[in-house]
Amino acid sequence: MPTSPTAALRLTTAELAWLLALRPGRSAALVAAALGVPAPAPVRRASQGSPRTLGDDELPRADAAIAGDVLTSASALVSVGTADALAVLAAIGRDRVLLVAPDGRNGFEIAAVDGGTPVGEAVAEVAAGLGTDAVVMVADAGGTIRTVETGPGLAGDVQALVRGRAT
């Protein structure tokens, strides 16, 4: 993951789908669609169990709960990948930016971007690694999705679209 991410967390597809289902809404639905996980449906409140222990009253770990909060309330999402595959989804939360990347083992790696790194820089770093095949799209909380031209101005263009939404 780029830009010296901190606090890496690994979640299975089932765990991520469960976290998104705790607070279904537009952001959770966009995250689910971008990452290819089952669409979130409300979790029965009688059992807040994790996907590994359905039926138990276990609550998500603190780091997973924070990730779930950011992903279900993101003010903007930025996807970076190719026409065929997602490399990273950046979720811009109230006080942090998370990068979510498929791990190739039916799960996802989630890391927080260093607070001093603008989201545009993080996105441009990932896109640069993909070369000319990179595709970058920004979705705002209202569901409007914009494709951003890759190249030398990518970091600034992404930053302008998420201005006021990133730490």
C-alpha cells in the first residue's frame, strides 16, 4: 500500500460485508459495489455477531469497527485500478482516509493514510504504479461518479474533487 499507511487490518469478504451491513446506506452500497462484496442488508439487531461466530453477541474489534464506520459514512470514494480490476479504494471519512485493497485471498487489506498525506497524492502514487492503464474515478456522497484524467495533474484533480472531505 502507498504513502506509508498505518494500522493495516485484514478482513475477509464476509467480515467486510458484515461491517457494511451494520449501517447500510449509499456509502456502504457504493463500497460494496466497488469492492465486489455482497450488497449490505441490515443486520438483525438481536444478534450483532461477527461472520465467524454468527449468533454470538460478539462486537467487531476496535480497528474493524473504525474501518466500518469510515466505509459506511465516507463523504467520498476514489477507486484506482484498471479497466479489469480494482487496485485500491480510498474512503474519505470525517477524520481519516482509508485505503482498501483486495488481497487476492478472498479478503481485503485496509490501511489508514498518514494524516499529512493528501488523498490526491495517495491516489496518484497508486495510479503511477499502474501506468497508462490506470483508471481513476471519484464518487461523492450523493452518488455522482466522475472519471478523472490520469497524468501529471491527477493528484490535484482528485484533491479538488474531494476538497473539504479529506484530512
